[in-house]
Amino acid sequence: MTYDVAVVGAGAMGSAAARALAAAGREVVVLEQFTLGHERGGSHGATRLYRAAVDDSEIAELTERAKPLWRQLEAESGEVLLEETGGIDHGVSQAMVEAFRSLHGATGTVLSAAEAAERWPGLRCETPVLFQPGSGRLYAERAVHALQAVAGRAGVEFRVQSPVRALRTRDGLVELDVPGGAVRARHVVVTAGPWTPKLVDGLVSLPPFTVTQEQPRFFAPLSDGLEWPSFVHHGPTSYGLYEPGSGVKVGLHATGPVVDPDTRDFQPEPSRDAQLLRYVEEWYPGLDPTRSTAISCLYDNTPTADFVIDRAGPVTVAAGFSGQGFKFVPLVGELVRDLVTGGRETPARFRFRS
């Protein structure tokens, strides 16, 4: 059978692309090397931050474009996916403060460190704090399931335990080697995270990717009465949010060891883990550093941390999200749809061709 589109990878981005393409009338098959909802890639885990960049106008605008798409997915799936708990950035420079006022002055607030300490005593801040009431948390695993459910109702076929061993173009089609024989499609979308560069080698020229195993932790709050916004600290670059039932997740951004996604051990590297514990003890008086649980996730990083969303002939790639892409998931689905169907182009900074 020949499909209009074959999507490689059934994580968040692949599921979003499949949903958007099916809604546009395309016949879509999704090929997943593991099972739906597996823990080996970058889409597992219960929560992610939702926040607009405080000093990057293009990323801030894309974040706002994504918000109504999240609300649309909630309406289609009947699930709560985005909760606006408020979010802060601290450890910021004066230049970032001015950029924030320019970008978010109508909706955001600049607080002094003392004002922030009074409102959120679980965190320690030493610089002005940039508050965005519309920031919050996304429910990641729930969102992936919602995308797959909506896509399935639109006719998308999901094939699990179907690793793609090779891609090749032949007679105007793309052939994908999978167990049981080749799948043919007029177009292929590769959303395979850290497996993407190896899979498209020879077909698409990508920027270099680095795959790292990140190791945040969930920490127990010292008091149930503390309020926790989502937060980003710019010195060192770290992030966190409260996850109901698990505690406060805190991670040092993009500091994990380089790994092979097929052989990673899921275990925290001791020196980096000790660094995180010291950091929490210093900056989060509302958390108990002696009561925590380590978790593991993958980043597929580009040198600039910009994403790769582009097309070369019958191959479209969406990868390299560098631990920062989840808030854009339904928007990435639409960008991929437009690349496949000939709609509007991807923003220039996400293209792999100059």
C-alpha cells in the first residue's frame, strides 16, 4: 500500500504532524520503533513548562501562536492540557528586563527580588523577577495521548514495534524499510528525535546534533502551603515547576552527559547530580534536598539550540528541539503540514538550508 505521508516517530511532534496532516485530508501512517508512550525519547513524563521567551521576539510570538492551538486540542480531546499557573524568570540582566518590558509590558510584570520573595518564599531571587501570568505547565503524556486519539479518529494508522532501518527514494516515492517489508509513501516526515540524523543521512544535510541525557529531580516541598509558579533561572540556566502528585521538578538545563540513545543507562551521572542537589539547597529554601527522586530525559541539541523544521524534496524533518520545544507541539504539527502540502514556509531560523 502507498500512503500520502509516512511519519517516522510517534512522540509529541510526530503525533501532532499526523493529526494536522490527517485533518488536511492526507492518508497517514505513523511508524514507531517502540510502543506508544514509551520512555526512551523526549516526549515522556507528565509535565513541561509553557512560557514565552522574555527577550526573543520571534520565539515569544510563536509561543503565543501555539496557545490557541493547545486550547483547540483540549476542545477536540476533552482533556486539560495547559494550566496557567504563572511563570517567572530570575537571575536576569538589565538588558533582559528592558527586552521583557518591550515584549510583554502589556501582560507581564517586573517585580523586585523582595516582592518576589514575599509572594514565592520557596524560591530565592537576587535580581528583578519577570512575571508572566499566562505561563504555566503542560501535561505532556496526556497531550501525546490526546494527539494520538484525535489523529486516530481522523484515520491515522499507528504501527508500533516498526523501526525504520533505512529510507530511500525510488520511482517518485519514498521507501521505508521496516520489519515485514517496505512501506511506500509520497512524502516522509521524520520526527525521530535523537535518531533523526542517522536515519536521514545521505538524504538531508542537517546541522550537527548532540544527544544528552538530562537528569532533573522531583523535590518534596517543605510546606504544602507554598505557591510554585513555573520558573527559569538564568544563572545557572535552570528550570522547574510544580507537578501535582510528584513535587517540584528542578533541572539544570542542557548539562547532561553525551549519550547514544540506543545504549543510555537512565542513571544520573554522580558529579552532575551532586551539582543539582547543591544548587537546590542554595536557591530553593522551600524544597527539601534530602527528599527527591531522580528522573531521566533526552535532549537532541543543535549548536544554536534552534530547532530544525524544514523540507528537502519528499523528506520533511522536525527535530533538534533541545529540550525547549514541547510548548510548540501543535504549532510544529501545523508547520510540518504546511511544508508537506505547500503552505506557508517555516521561520527562517528553523531551516537547515541557507
